[in-house]
Amino acid sequence: MKVKVLVVYDSISGHTREMAKAVANGAKNAGAEVVVKHVSEVTVDDLKEFDGFAFGSPTHCGVMSKAMNEFFTSKAMPMWGRIQGKVAAAFSSSGGLGGGNETTVLTILLAALNYGMVTFGTPDYSAPGVTLHYGAVSVGAPKVENIKACEILGKRLAIYAKILKIGISQLNEEERSLLNIG
């Protein structure tokens, strides 16, 4: 069963865009059909069409960017509660250590959870001391180990999206209705 993954990003310096490409490569390597879009290009129809989403944002005061926040609080609102059973992952870049990468990732995941999406933790290390438990992060321009972390995140996202898509296809009509899944 083929899955479709949308990688949505906001980027000012280009660092988060570079990470988005690496997440996309990881998902492609896991067999997913992948599209990468800047947050300003994403439509409500995209949210209906895809099985998994990776959301990436630069860190702004320890949270997601204004554009990503507006996406979740305005543009995506017609899909509130209607994208349950889809998988979300997050990634972020910041200008320095202690800049709030992990809190940014968590704010993105909290927004996705509010829409009924599911997420996952990733216990892998992409290099000694470089983890991506909550999502992939980078301080400044992504280095080799950050790109590898993004690729791992993309692969996991594609695999979990496939697991959920297969599982959802096995639900009966009453179960699908209970979860508000079409």
C-alpha cells in the first residue's frame, strides 16, 4: 500500500528548507510518494490528500514561526477533527544552542495533536550525542548528522503512515465513524 507524505516548512535563512528536503528524501527512501511545500502553498485539499505530514519551522522565541502558527490556527481550521488517523512529525532549526528547537518541535506536535493527528517518538541517534527523540533539530545550517536525523524522521514518518493507513482500512464503518475517519 502506497502512502503520500507532505513535508510542510517555513524558512527564513534556508536552513529549515534544507531540512525539509532531507525529511522528504528519507520518506521517499521508505517508499512514500512525497511532496514538499512552503507553508504558504499548502491548501485544505492537501490535508485531505496526504497520509502523513512533516512540519518544519524555524525557532522563533522557542515556538513555531508566525506563518506556521497561522497555518494551524487559520488556514487548516476547516479540517479540525477531520484529519484524524494521519501521522505528524516535526523538525526545527534555530540560530544557536538553547534557542528552543525542542520546544518548537513540541509546539508543532501539540498543534497536530489538537487536530486529532498521531505522532511518534524516535529513539535513534544520527551521530554520537545527536538524537531526534521529539523530531529533528539543527543549530544553524544543518550538518551531516542533522541531515541524517531528518532522513531518519522521514523514513519513520512514511512507515508509521503506512501502518496507520493499513490499520484504518481494516476498520468497519461504525469504527471509522466513531473516529470521524472517512
